[in-house]
Amino acid sequence: MAKIAFLGLGVMGYPMAGHLQKAGHEVTVYNRTTAKAEGWVAEYGGTFAKTPREAVQGAAFVMSCVGNDDDLRSVCLGDDGAFAGMAADSVFVDHTTVSAKVTQALYEAAQQIGVSFVDAPVSGGQAGAENGVLSVMCGGDSDAYAKAEPVMQAYARICRRIGESGAGQMTKMCNQIAIAGVVQGLSEALHFAEKSGLDGKSVVEVISQGAAGSWQMANRYETMLADEFEHGFAVDWMRKDLGICLDAADENGASLPVTALVDQYYKDVQKMGGGRWDTSSLIKRLRKLG
């Protein structure tokens, strides 16, 4: 069992840190809102700290799951940042979905102080985090990954090193690109069924058993049919992620026409006031148009 710091107690980080504590690790948490950290300690035990630097004192592993590039820089850098307090040979594991650029910059900054940095974004949503069955896609040095992988198993269904620093983030971009097209296709299929006077549930029960089946169909069709969109990853966060994908595509020359189109559809959803709706709310845009 290890001494671990966990930075960021959002909808993903809160249960992920809980799995580590329940697995027997000695966990200290940090969150910008201290009340959230106090609530976590009341639920799981462990301790909380008022700054990232304080949280990482003596930790062999530091996990982070924050909001975006700026949030990650904030918890890593500066006088109160994690890097200022981490011991040499410790490992920083970042579960945030961020740009490959910030990942590379922090990897290099960590190397300068003798700390390992693994980019390890996750997929599986809030339910995956709560149930400890996330997919964890990793980039970084192989020895650092080998140290961290047994710890990440506390909340992983699958955990795999894809390549060098940044490879985890690039893989997460592939994940978001694939999801964007699938959710739009599912939205159009359900909208078409409604317009055709078909029973959506019956349609899905049949087509989900064939080539059209997907995780999105199995887990989101009922709430989509019910016009309920409070059940998963928010549109605002998806647009952040798709923006990262499109920026990376500009750099590597990849063609992402469907991703770019769906990103604009999500922009329409935001204009409808749906920034905090989950990503399946693309169907609500179609209903408004149709």
C-alpha cells in the first residue's frame, strides 16, 4: 500500500480517490473548495490538505483530475503547486483530459526535479468512476507507468500504456472523436423513429442487437427518448475536449469533418442553454429544428 495524494474532487476524482482509500492506500486529498475535501474525508477517511504542495508531502504517487489545461498548471506549478513539494522518484499521474502541449510541458518540468509524469486520461464517465471500471489510456516512461499501473487498478477496467509522453492524451482524443459521431448518429436515428411514428424503445431493442449497437445506445437511449439530459458528461466539457482534438488535427494534418460538424452542433446546444446537459442532448437540437 502506498501514500497517495489526489488533487481534484469533481464528479470523477471524488469516487476515484475513494477507491484508492478503500483499497488500503493512505490518501490525502486536495480540492479548491475545502468543503468538498472535508466531505470526502468524512465519507472515506484519509486526510485533506489546503494546498497541492501540502497534499503531496511524502507521497509516492500524486493523482490529479481537474478541469482543463489552466487548472492542471495551477495544481502542478508555483510555490503552492504539487511539483514544489514532491519527492524525487515519486510519480505524478494526470487523469485530466488536457492538450498534449501542456502534458509535454509538465512532463519536461517534472523531469527537471526528478519526478516522473504519466498522462492517464480516463473514459467511462461518472458511472465508470463510481463503479471503478474506467478505461485508462496512458503515456509516459515505461518504468513510471509500471510503478503506477497497480495503483490505478483501484478504479480501472483496463489500464494500458500506449506510448511516450502525450500518447495517453492523443488516445483520449481518439475516444472523444469516436463518441461525437456515434452520439450524433444515435440522435438522428431516434429522431427519425419519432418522426416516423415508431416506438423508439422497440426500435432500439431490435437494432441494438445488430451492427448498430453501441455503449451510447445501451446507456443513453431511454433518457434521450424521455428528453432527460442530466445523466453524464456535460456539453461544455465535450466542447472543450473536441476543441483540443481539432487543434491537434490542425497540427498533425488529420481530417476530422464529422468531429468539426458535431462540435458546431454542440455549440447550438449551448445556445439553447444546454451547456450542462449531457452529451446525448444532441437529439434536443434535432427536435427543435424538426
